[in-house]
Amino acid sequence: MTTSIDAVDLPRQNWDKKGWTAASLGMATVTSLVRLGSLLDAHVNQVLKPYGITFSRFELLTLLMFSRTGALPMKKASSRLNIPPASITHMVSALEQAGLVERSPDPRDGRGVLVSITDQGIALVSSATPALNRFFTSLDISSEALLEESSALRRQLGDG
């Protein structure tokens, strides 16, 4: 009979054995959160797969859709999503090729680029959102404390 080894608990035990007890809880927490992030990313992307979009691209589309005009400067989108400018450029190129966004010169900034969601992009977000919402509610995460703690940790690490 094989015993299941917890991927977070075992490293924590090893930290304790090495005498790094003061850091073992932090290490286990970080390891758990990183693994959780990977698992959530994989599951969310699986939910969105039938719609032909990744969660990071979906986030950009929803950011644009919820903006007052349906458009944002690429620099602002990069900042709001905490994604490097080069990654936003790559993401926008893929979304533009799929007909989900359009680029245009930013009238307020001669050197800037404005990215706008298209009607096709709005339709995709509208059709994919119910599937995502079913996934979100299936998680049965009802603890505001969990959200507050994870938000505090993100801020401590420089996220917004």
C-alpha cells in the first residue's frame, strides 16, 4: 500500500528537520500558494478552452469591457493587470488577430496606443462568463478572511 505524500507538508517537515523551523511555516505557505496558483490557472484555462482563450487574455478583455469607453491605453492596461508591457503587446497582438480587440493611436498621447474591445470580444466575454462563474461558485470559497490575507500578502510583495 502506497502512502500519499503531501507536496507541501513533506518539505515543511524537511525544513523543520534541518533546524529552519522559524521559516518552515512561511515556506509551506508560499509553496502552497504557488501550487494553488498553478492549479487554479490550469482549471480556469480548461474552463475557457472551448472559447479559445486563456484566462490572462480573458482578464484583459474584461478590463476593457468594464472600462467607461471599452478602451484603455496599453500602458494603463499593463499597469492594471500587473503585466509587463512586452507581454501586453504580445497578448494584444493575439487578441487583435482573433478580432477581439483593435489598436489605434491614443488621441491623448501621440506616442501611445489605445486598445479597444470589439463587439466580437464582448460577445466572447459574455458567452464565457457563465462557465467561469459556475467554476468560481463550485469552489465554495466563502471566507472573506482568505481573500483579505491573500490580498495583504500581495500588497506586501508590491502588487498594488
